[in-house]
Amino acid sequence: MSSTSSGAMEQLYQQLILDHARERHGYGLRDAADPSRVGESFQVNPTCGDEVRLRVELSPDSGAVSDLSWEGIGCSISQASTSVLSDLVIGAQVSDVVATSDRFSELMQSRGAGLGEEAEDALGDAAAFAGVSKYPARVKCALLGWMALRDALIKVSKGE
Amino acid sequence: MAPVTGTTATAVDTGGHTLTAAELAAVRADFPLLERTVRDGRPLVYLDTAATSQKPQCVLDAEQDFYERRNAAVHRGAHALAEEATEAYEAARAAVADLVGVDAGEIVWTKNATEGINLVAYAISNATLGRGGAAAERLRLRAGDEIVVTEAEHHANLVPWQELCARTGATLRWLGLTDDGRIDLDTLPVINERTRVVAFTHASNVTGAISPVGPIVAAARAVGALVVLDACQSVPHLPVDLRALDVDFAAFSGHKMLGPTGVGTLYGRRELLEAMPPVLTGGSMVEVVTMAETTYMPPPQRFEAGTQMVAQTIGLHAAVGYLAELGLDGVAAHEAELGERMLAGIAEIPDVRVLGPADGADRLATVAFAVEGVHPHDVGQFLDDAGIAVRVGHHCAQPLHRRLGVASSARASAGIYTTPDDVDAFLATLARVRPFFVEGRA
């Protein structure tokens, strides 16, 4: 028996995804240096019960994400996606983070078509999740951490 | 009078024994969907029958035949078509009643089992508000009353009771489970003199465990509590005699028993249905309507407001006919073999744990499992890539999963059309899941 049909599993579960699912960068909630610059969000995927709690801390001028940490349970896609997100977001300008998040959502909605080389290059390691967009039932898994990030950024901007 | 469809199924007669390869092939030939392929031409291995069953051709034909030749509103109008449609609708009710050993007048059509359980809960709610007159007295809840469920319940047999308690001030209590997912009879004393309703599943949609109905009903009877049985998973797979089980209400869904979606059944003991105030109100369920007030039809019509799912009841009639011709003892024997094969195979695979009873006694061929270190979504995705359809998630039973120490699981479930080869394909692919995700690419 062949290992999988036409290597679809290898395309979906890129080595980078499996590695991040095991390593989970940014995992473990960290206390903030200044609680007034922190936003936290809890998101759950009601179809599978997967959940993530994600905390962001902004720089003193609120222009950049100075720290991000998270905890959660979920499938390799959701765990790896949030892990990659941590790498991309910590230290980045908030405006760039929002743009990356939008681009990643767009990639997930592309139904396997992708965004083209240039746009995907700009996503860095998050482009490895392109294969997820072929499986509508899994898109929510890849977006779970990103939804939490957007919600946490809104909360910190409102001072919640 | 045109012949009533639902008696025209030409199913294999199992004679109560497990199926031969030839009989199984004949059964499968009745299910057109099983011929299709998925994911780049893989033959479909359908192991999600506990979620919904596939439908034999006779069910599809019965629905089509109804629309082509007899479509009319039922229980209204006196023209020829209306008569035929009404007769077919009532014949379907009689067939379902016969399947589960009760009278046709005790069968209420619902959209699905969820609606059936909610119907009971809302009728109790309405009685508690004073509706239904003196007859509904025995349904009224009072301060201090308790409702008992179990930790094994599908949300459909838990949330309606939580809501009923919230509306009436009754207290919800529950029977616990053993570590292998069976209802723990040591917790039976939870049922006490304050208990008014005991609602529990006949067979778990997750663990496949068949509940010890006798002791639970006896405990309920001893304190005068009503018994509501969620029979969704049992009626399609086992011979079920609701009268012999001595339950007051039972709900099950057409789509899990080879029938269409959109039709389900609520059984209610006749005197209880007669005592129940209506829930949904409107057309078709009334006697005399004035601007000020209304009197209601006797059951079951009292609970069937508005235009009903007539074609679906006729499809379900065909499904019941098909199951009856197969013989549910034969269905059970066939599926028991598949269940044993699944359990024995899973036991051979390292780091895969069955959530539920590990042996084949008193259980269905519905097997939830956890692959150590691999999330159920990933397990399901890997199986799907090989054309194998299983359910992943919490299967609408979050408390049960929590009790078993997991957030979610994967579940393989067999039906009458499932083959030993299906089970073997599932087991062979399942064995490759952990190596793929955890031990590095082979």
C-alpha cells in the first residue's frame, strides 16, 4: 500500500508544521512587564473543542508587539499555526502584524489556489499552511491562533 | 388504492445470523452511494454510520414515488390524493410502531430525536406553568424536584434538561460513569424520592456502550419517576422492544436507521401523551378554535402542528421495511462481528487507546479511540486521505469526553453495509497514523 494518496498528506502536513506542532514556540503564558499594555484572548473552535489563550504585550509606544505567549490544546495545524505566528509577531510592528494576519486569512480562504509567490514569500513560514486551504473543515484550525491575536490586539487598544 | 410503499424492499433475509460474503455484497448493492470514490479515486470506506447512515435505493425510490404519484397534504382535504397521502403517512407510523413494539397512536413524528426530547421537556415545562388541566398534574414539577441524566449523554439528552431545570427551578443530577465509559450503577442512589424524570441513552454514540436499562428503569419506577430513553443509537442496530424495556418515552431519528433526514420519532406511553399539553401549536393539531381559545386533538396529532414531513415518513417506512426484512437480530450479529474485529485490531496497534468498553459485550460496533500524541483531527485527516470516513471531535458529548480525560476523539462506527475489508482498511491506515505524525516520515 502506498503511504498516502498522491502525497497529499505530505503536502498538507509539511515538515515545518509537524516540527512546530511538537516544539510550539511561545508556548506557556508569560506575565507582562506592564499589564496596561497587555491584551488577552480566549478562542475556542466549537466543532472540536480546541482552544487557545493568547496574550500580547505592546511596546511602550504601542507601535510594536514586544511579547506574545499562548497556551492551548488542539490539532497539529492549530498548534503549529500559533507557534509560527509567535515567531512572526514577536518584535514586529503592529501595522505589519495586521497586514500579515489579513494575508494569512486570505491564503486560508483561497481553496487551494494560494496567493502567488510574492504574497506567500511575504508570509514567511506561515506560507507552509497553504495546503490547509484545500480542506475547508481545517481552515478554522489554522486561523484559531490568528483570531485570538486579532482579538487580543483589539482588547489592548481598548485598554481592556 | 395504490399499494403503500415501504413494503417493497427486497432486502436480504439474514435469518438472524451474521451475513455471508454474498449476502453482504447484495446488501451493499442496495446502497448506491457506497459505489463512489473520494479523494483522488479512493474507494469509500464509510465508518461514520453513528453520525448518519447511508440510504438503500428503496428509501430513495419511496420518497420519489410519493412526490411523483401521491403528493398531497395529509389530514386535511378529502380528495383522492389527500386520502392516499394520509394513508401512507399513517402506514409509516404503524410500521415504526411495529418495529419497536408499541401502538401507532403512541408514535409522534418529529424532525429528529433532538426535537423529540425537547418536546417532552417543553410539555413538562408547559404543564408546570399550569397548562394541560388536571390531566397534566403528574407532569408538573415543584420546588425540590430533581431530574436525573447521565454523564454519557449526547448534548441532545442533556441540554434540554438543563434548560427545563433553569425554567422550572428543578435540580439536575446525574449518574456517573466507570473508567471504561459505562454507566456506573454504584451511582444509582442519585435517583431518589425527589426524582421526577430519569433521562438516559440506550447506547452511547461515543463509547458504543449499551446501557443497563433494567436497573435504571427499576430505580426510576421505585420512586415514581418518568423514564425518557434516547434510543437513537440502539433502534438502528439492535432489536428494540420499548414496551418490554418499560420506558415512558423514547426518541430516535430516521436518518440514523437508513431513512431520510428531517424525520424522527417520539414514542410516548399512551396515557402520558394524553396528559401532555401541546408544545408547537397551530394548524392540524386543533379541534375547535375561537378567537379566545382552542381545544386540541388527541395524541399523536396534538403534537404535529403544521404541515408535516410526509415524504420523509414514507422514506422512513421503506427503511423500516428494509431493516425488518434483514432482521435486526441479523443486523446486530453482523455488526457485533465487525465490532469485535475493530476492537481486536485496535488492541494490536501500539499507542492507540479505546475510549469505552474494550471487549465486545453489551456494546455496538461504534468505537471511539485516541492515538497517543496525535490530535483526533489529524487522525481523521490521515484516514480521510485513504478514503476512510470517521467522525472526529467531541461527537456532541463534551462531558463524556471530559470524564474520559480527553477533549475530543476519533470514532469509527459500522452499519449493516460495513464489510470486514472496510474494518481491515481502517486498521491498516490507523496503524500508520502515529508513525506519520510522531515518529518522523517513513
